[in-house]
Amino acid sequence: MAKKVDDRTDPAPEVLREVESLREKIRRHDYLYYVEGTPEISDDAYDALFRRLRELEEAHPELVTPDSPTQRVGAEPRDDLPTIRHTAPMLSLDSSQEPEEVSRFMDRVRRGLALEEEGPDPAYLLQPKLDGVSIELVYEDGVLVRGVTRGNGQQGEGVTDNVRTIASVPLRLRQEGRPAPDLLAVRGEVLMKLSAFEGLNQRLVEEGSEPYANPRNATSGALRQLDSSITAQRPLEFLAFDILAVEGDAFERDEEGVRALQSWGLPVPERVRMASSAEEVLDYHLAFARDRDELDYEIDGIVIKLDDWAGRERLGATSHHPRWALALKFEPRKEVTRIERIALQVGRTGVLTPVALLRPVEVGGVTVSRATLHNREELERKDVREGDLVRVQRAGDVIPQVVEVVPEDGRERADAFRMPERCPNCDTPLVSRGPFTLCPNRFGCAAQLKGRIVHFASRGGLDIEGLGQETAALLVERKMVVELADLFDLEVEEVAELPGFAELSASNLIEAIAERRRTELRRFLFGLGIPEVGATVARDLAAHFRTLGAIREADRETLEKVKGIGPKMSELIVEFFRDERNAAAIDEVVSRMEELSVYEPAPDEDRGSSDIAGQTWVFTGGMESMTRGEAKKRVEALGARATSSVSGATDVVVAGEGAGSKLEKAQELGIRILDESQFLELLGEMEGGTGDEEGPAELPDG
Ligand code: IVH
């Protein structure tokens, strides 16, 4: 039975002792539950300990310390995330898909260490390559003081409040086995289990919000929340795999380092192994590739690291990656299934995307029932028809796609698929633009209006909670919203009538919309869906012009003064604002809003916080939607480097029409290759902070 808490403020020694003993117990049970997976007490018993601690801390606030288990949640929401320099640079990994690269890597290490050619290979530590979000955690005197995203490798975003909410991250290192070092900077991955991800998405869809395209996006979104109480509701996990800096302790080998991390209570990846030959490495790779689908989290390969720390020191690093490690990646996952039907999806810009509706198939633990066929030309090139057996691929962050038709002897195929003459939605005659087919009825086509609403309300736009695909479709179908501005006139009673809504959810939605009458200019600009204007350009435009009026009046020359805006973009922007229907629609929306506030980010803020920050990209071949120069600027704005030759240091090659030797070299080196539409999808995702609203991956299946 708990004792009654004293009212006095200065704590008696026995209170202090009880507080400390409770914290000790709770930490131990957290560790057993979240790290070891072997809980020793019931949830009720745990809750009782926690309640008692909270009660004592409430009565004696001066006893609260930042590493108390009660302090995981409760930080004030922030206005922005601070930029913080890493303790030591967070480099990338050299990577390959070619098994032969392993022995080449091991040869390089040998040569670098001047080892005898015939002698035995040094020891390597092997781990799975986790596909989450990389982060640095810093412990001073055993207490967690900072969590910083990778950013551009030199500096990232401070997400300490958010990291504290992750249950498997110790707020204070355990000291059971060995004392905590004076300073420990550890790198690891934050991720979401696949099962938890599915649960989260289901919840989002039920709330009417957009689901995330994959666990990594969901993790990244959760980690970068300004309000850590939201992060706390997201099922995040942490695994530590690399010691960036340690003071007050020393290791000769990484194996010891990993053991030390474990003894300090940090969770580490499962199945860490040692190897001293290429065969052993390849066996490990094969075993993980085989078990990959059974794991409850995403991995995209294995990592091979020289075990000897002194050897690492001697080998050093390039500006991009350490010379002592290599990632051997898996092939993208492919499965075979049948196309039941080819549907057409009309996006907010009027582009028709052919989508293969598939007999549901598990591709690496995720059920895929639709895959993009990109556009008319792709469809013709691959000659994909209804009823065909096809190979479907899901490469981590890219939405599922049809790779090729699997030939079947003796089966009669359907007729070649043809694009209709008229819009399936509004019956307007369609037009062709390059490989794309377009419905030109921008303001009359309900499908486009629906797309515009979803984009306007999306995370990168006004971020209206509860206004996703399904709700937008209902609002348009029932003619409750005929133009964007109508959103602001919706009433609780009419929304409550919609299927899936009740009084409370309707008033939540109305409230969420009303809150956005005051919006940052950059969000508003993004939400308008101006062609080519993603979150980065929108932010730069807002910071440069500061008012919507100034942007609307700007001519091409003035626009091109903004970094990242070239002739093509300036033309599209001017054209967009000059269009009378657009202008009228914008006037209407603005007249119902209270304020478009300017938000001017510090120089370089955000930069480098994207997933591609610090990477090296090469563009080869021609693209339909932009010039190579523009494409380079776009990735540079996200913190990546664009170079012109393909080498081991290249992370991604974007291969457009007519790509030749650079593409071949990239294939040889096992470098990640994107085609134009995959590149656009990825850009949309990163610039918007959300998936491409036109992509089928954002649509709930069905
Ligand atoms: S070691 C730079 N080990 O992969 C050397 N990295 O493409 C230190 N990653 O974002 C990294 N699992 O965060 C290492 N077991 C593992 C890893 C791993 C995932 C991430 C890393 C980085 C990316 C590199």
C-alpha cells in the first residue's frame, strides 16, 4: 500500500530514497520489456510503480530530473527544430548489390592496411542494414542529452524531445556491467515495426487522414514532429549500431563496442556476427535475404565492418563514406501476380495515371493490390494488358510498379490497352502531352478537384487533420465543395451526415479547417498545387517575396532571382497565376482566410534534413518534365550533390530517355537507378514532406 504523500515541499530523505528506488525499478522494467523482451512484472504492477513516482514528483517538483522515466513526454511544442552539429560527422555507407564487390572490398582493406596477400583476412563484424531513419544520440555522464537527425552529415535537426518518447531509448545508461563513459555519441536507426506501421495507417485512414507510403516515411514524419506528444503516440523503436565517439572508455574491436552498448542498455540489431572471409559474408547475406520477409521490420541489405578500431583509423574515410565498411544490398523485391483490371486515375493536375489492379500479392511482407503503370508510353512499351501475369516490384521507398509481363504459353491475351478518348470522370476529350495523357478540364473535372483538395489539405500544405482522399471524394461527390474556398464554409451538421462521420468527428474536421484560416504563406503556396512547386520552392518563394500579392505580381525575371527557380518554372508559375480561373479561385480562398503569415527559415535550415542530404546524384539521358539543370538544382536544394560521372561514390543515378554508358556503369556498380517517374515521385515525397498525392500508394486499397 502506498504511503500518503506529504504536503510539505522540502522532501524528507525517505522521499528522495523512494523516488530513486522507483526510478531504478522502472528503468529496469523498461529495459527488460523494451530491450530484452522478457518482462518480469504485470502491466498493472508496472503502472502502480509509475503512478507512485508521478505522485511523489508532483508533490515535490524540485525532485524531477530530466532522466526520470516520467519525463519521456511533456515537453512544450516547439516552433521549429534547431540545427545542431554532430559530435562526429555522420557519413554514408559505400554500397553495392553485387556479391563480387565483397571480395573487392576486402582486398581494398588488405591493401589499405598493408596486410600480406596470402595471409588470413582480418575479422569483420556483420549486421543487418536497417531501413529506417538514421540518428545520433549523445549521452553525457550516462544521461541522454541530445538526439539529432543525420541531416547533411555535419549537422542535423535536434529532435531530443521526440527521441525521449521512444520507449527503448534509455534516458540514462545502465551501469550494471561497466560504468557509463563521460561522453557517448552513438549512431543508430529509428524505425517502425511493419505490424505497428499497418496499425498506424489503419488508424490514420479511420480518422480520415492520409496513410503513410511506407514505415520509413512514417518514422521520419514522427521523428520530426514539433509536438512530441504526437511522436509519443507513434510506435517508434531504436537500434544502435555505431559508436561515433566515446570518452572515458576504450575499445580495440567493434565487437566489444557492441557488447558495451548492450551493457549500457541500448538495443542493438539482432544476429550480429563475425566473419573473416567473403564466403562467410555471403552466407550471412543469403540467410538474411531468405528470412527478410519473416522479419517485422524493413532491412535492405547487410553491413560489413572491419572489426579492428585501429585499422579503421588507418583506413579513414572519403568525404562520403568510411573505407572500412560496405553495405551489400538486396535486390528489390519482386513477385508475380495477375492484373485483374487496368484503371485510370485522374490526378489534381489532370494527368491520367494507368494503374494495374492486381490480384493481391505479398511483396516482402506488404500486400500489394495496385501498382502504377506510370503513363501511356510506359504502358505501350511494356505492352501490359488486362489479365496478364506480371512481375511486380517494390523497392523500399518507391511505390509498387509493374516490371514486366511474364509470358504464358498458349494463353490468349486481351486486346492491347488503349487510353480512352475522353476523361473517364468528366467526359472531356483528352489531350496528349509527351508520354502523358491529360484531361484539360481543370475546373470542371470532379476528380481534379478532389485531388486539389487533398493536396491543399496535405501535410506539406495546410495540414488539415482528417481531410484525406475519402472525405475529399465525398465532399466533391455531394457537391458540398465545388471550389477550394467552399471548404471554409462547411458546417458541422452537413458534414455529420456523411457516411463515416458523427457529430464529434464532423466538428473536429470543421475546427481543423477553421484553425487553418491562419496559415504560413509557404504552406498555402504548396497547397495551391502550382506545377513544379514543391515544399522547397514554396518555402523559398515565401521567404523571398513575403506576401502572396508580391508573388502573384512577379514577372519571370523577378521570379528567377529566387534560388532554384529556372526559366521553365518561372513560366509555369506566371502562367498559373495569370489563369483567370486560378486567380478567381485564389481570391475566393484568400477572402475566407484571416492571415497568411510569412515564415522565413534561417539560411540552410531544413537543407540537409532530407533523406538524400549528403548523397551524390548523377543525371543522365533526357527527361520530359524538366531539364537536367533543373533536376540538379532540385536535388541540391535537398542537400544532395549532383555530379556528372558515375563512380563508387555515386548514390543514385537518374536515367532518362536515351541513357547510355553511365546507366550501364551504374548497373555494373549496383547503384540505385531511378527512371523519370520514380524520380518525380521521390521529389514530390521529399519536397512535400508527404507522398505524391497522385500516386496509387497513397490511396487506401480497394
Ligand atoms: S554503420 C557510416 N550499420 O545505412 C558507417 N549503418 O546508407 C556507419 N544503417 O543512414 C554506419 N543499418 O544509418 C551501419 N547496421 C548498420 C546500419 C547502418 C542501417 C544506415 C545508416 C545510414 C545508411 C547508409
